[in-house]
Amino acid sequence: MLWKAQDKDLSSIHTLICGITGLGTRKTVDDTPYGGGDGMLLKPEPVVAAIEVAKKMIPRRLVILPTPRGQLYKQSEAKKLAKHQGLILVCPRYEGYDER
């Protein structure tokens, strides 16, 4: 559906990889949990920096961070979001955000 919308010039999609705003020479975006444990935690600094870069590219856009535990996405919500000039969707693939 997104491809069809772009093909008809109804929308445009731009992607920004959080890794370009990572910290240090290795552009690190995650770290081990405090106190140990499995998995990795996403650092907030690279995410905020990526949002700031996106806002410079497309100013005055609504920023959305969807989570599986958030509000249920319905057609009524889609209609509300369609009224905005554009959206910045933050889509990290970490536990709590991506619970496939």
C-alpha cells in the first residue's frame, strides 16, 4: 500500500537509521542492562539525536513512538493522523517495542 501511495505521489517515505547518530567511533546505540541480565538496552541519546535530525529535514512533524502496550491502532486513529502534514515514526526493534 505504501508503494502504491508513493507511486501516485500521494505520500513519500524517508528512512533514517539511528546508527548514524550513535555514540563514539563505533556509533553505538545500545548497551548492556545495568546490573546484568540478558539482552541489550537502547540508549536514549542516539534516538533523540535521530529525531532531531529528522525534524531538521522535515520540521513541524508529529513524532510517534508506537509500542505493543500502547493504544490500539484503529481506523479512527488513522483518520486523525492523516490530518497532519507528516509524521515521524520511531520504530526501534528492542524488547518492549518489538515483541514479536
